[in-house]
Amino acid sequence: MFEEFFFRFLLQEGLDRLLKYKWRLGPLSLANVLTSVLFAGVHLVHQPVHWALLTFFPSLAFGYIWQRYRSCVSSTLIHFAYNSFLFYQFM
């Protein structure tokens, strides 16, 4: 919940407002892409490089969900489901 609140509500939304919601790369905002780069970078602290870099792509999906619904609940639920699936795969 903290990750989604910080990265989506504070950072991505703040960047979107700063950029006046204008910059888009297809269906994704530039704010989403920049936030996802930072999200992957923060995961470098606790994960091997290849795993941390792979968090970039799900982060784009979480960011898109934020863009579409503007709700931390929906992106948090998807994030939780994604992490649960990964955890289940490695048990």
C-alpha cells in the first residue's frame, strides 16, 4: 500500500500535474514512465539487478491503472495480486 501511495498518488500524480497531463507515449503518460524508472531503481536496493529491472514493466501497468481509475485501491490490489502470484510461483 505504501509503494502505490508514494509512487502513484504522490510521485506520478505530482509529475502529471507538473507536466500538465500533456506528455504521452501512446496510452502511457511520461509521468508513468519516469515513475516506473524510479520504481525499478528503488528495487535495486533489495533485489538482484535483473529482478529489479523487471519491475519496470509491471510498474507501467500499475501506473496505467492509476491513470485510468485515479485510485490507490485498484493499483494496490493489482500490485498485491501480482506479488502474490510471484510468491506462489517460487514456493
